[in-house]
Amino acid sequence: SDFFEATVAQGADAKQASNWLMGEVSGFLNAQHVELGQVALTPAHLAGMIKLIGDGTISSKMAKKVFKEIIQHDTDPDKWVHEKGLIQLSDPAKLTPIIDEILDNNQQSIDDFKAGKDRAIGFLVGQIMKQTHGQANPKVVNQILMAEIKQR
């Protein structure tokens, strides 16, 4: 459609644009019994949100919150995530002290993991996500977590 082409022309990844339009966008339109022209969503804003996911600024979970905002209000997604503090935490310098604190308080989980219980990692990641209010980038957390556990 024209909306898809305009979104891609704004710099969005074509596969992601297609997935969002066929998934979340059409789901919202069907649920609300409206057409694309009747909502606030613009190709530029959809593309902007897709780029924020692509560069790791927001997680795909956060993107669903952003989507709800940009389809109902004429809102710039980049500005909105910064204003709302929804930026994913990916900086190892900020994550490492948090991870170290969690590890210091959970020696049993480290021992369990070293004994072959992989579930212990899930518990530790969960504790880190809780501490960062779900804003830590899980990929980065896993990388740092594994490195920190190996050093103990």
C-alpha cells in the first residue's frame, strides 16, 4: 500500500514495516472499526518507531506502548520515548554495577548456574530487569552477566 511505501521511504526496514502494518496496525484498526486515514498514525512516525527498535533505543515490548501513543496522537516517537524515560538501558558502564550488586546478593544462583542449572540465569536476569524497571536491554544484560559470573 501507499502507507507501507511511504513508511519505507522514511527509512524504516521493509520487513519490520510490513510486520507492524499487518500486525499491530491492522489489529488496532479492526478493533476500533476505523480505517488508516482516521487515526493519527503517519508513515514518518511509524518509521521513526521502527528505527528506535532497530537501533536498540527501545525494546519491542516498549514499542507497543509507543505504538499506542503514535496511533492515537500526532506524537513524534523519538521525542515521546525521551520525555517518558522509556529508553532501553544498553550502556555496560551503567548496567555492570547493577549486575554486580545483584550477583553479590545472589551467590546461590551463581553456584546453581555453575552446577549446570541454567534456570539460575533467568532468575538473575529477572532480578536485573526488576531493578531497572524493565529498561535494561536483555541481550546486553546476558553478555555482561555471563562475563561477570565467569570472573567469580
